[in-house]
Amino acid sequence: MTDSVKRPFAGAIVEYHGSIPSLHGRYRTDGPCHCRHCLREWDEGIFGTEARFELASADGVHLEHVRESSITVIEPAPPTASG
């Protein structure tokens, strides 16, 4: 991965442009998806070919199981304090 690629780590601001046009817009990533499908895959040791994320909007809309290809990072996550 090159430095020019922005990954949607928790706290990043992203633009959702996935399969549900009515939900397109800006969101904050809450981190990796913890929906029942993803949790089952983790429990069974089965991992999909693409990362999935949870997103939250400023007005309370919450999206689960969002493909990485359905979002574009607008603003990377703020750096964490190290210790």
C-alpha cells in the first residue's frame, strides 16, 4: 500500500457512495463492522475479500456492513496519542 492510499480507519470522515442512493453522503467511520454476518464470519474463521465498516452520520443515521469500495476517505482519522 502506498502513502497516497487513504484507509478508512475509525474516526475518518468518508463519503458513502454505495448501493443505497438515498443514504449517500458524509459519515464518520466507527471502525470495522460488528453486524451479525461479520461476527459469524470472524467466529468461523471465514473472512470476506473486502473489509466492511460501520458508519455514523451527524444526524444519527448508522450504516452497517459497508464495503470499503463504497466509501471514499475525505478526512483521515485524527492521530491517536501515543504513550
